[in-house]
Amino acid sequence: MVRSHEYPTTTTDLITAYGDQTLQLANGDATVGDALRVAGEETYPTASDAEAALMCGLGHAAIGRRFYSDRDAYSAGEDGPQQVSF
């Protein structure tokens, strides 16, 4: 959605244009405006910059199960969540 916007642009411009649109997340939803407000007032030279700010502004509800990884276990001496088997 923000890719089609004209750049450079500001946080305020993006919130005015798309702020009430809902983003479906893994564990809930958020609006574009809520996600962009986290960064404060910025000027975005490109759509990629605006998308990065949008992604960074989403909370942990956007990532699915917190602390889950199907990657290697934590290294010796690191504390991590206990392994859960389904």
C-alpha cells in the first residue's frame, strides 16, 4: 500500500493516507497509523524506507510465537526459553 505513495513523504502524510488501514498480524492486528507513530515524525525518501519503519513499528504480535525458533539451540552459557515439544 505505501509503495504506490509519492516519495519523498512524511510520517504525517502516510498516516493521513493509510493510517486507518488494518494490518492482519499473526497474533492480532494493528493499524498503519499505530505502527508508523512509533518512529515519530520522519521523512521517508523511498517506499523501502517507509516499509522498514512500518515493520519496525509493529509489536511482538506480528512475529507469531515469541522466542520460538526452529534453528539451532542456544549456545552453552546462553539463557533462553525452555524447549517446547508439540
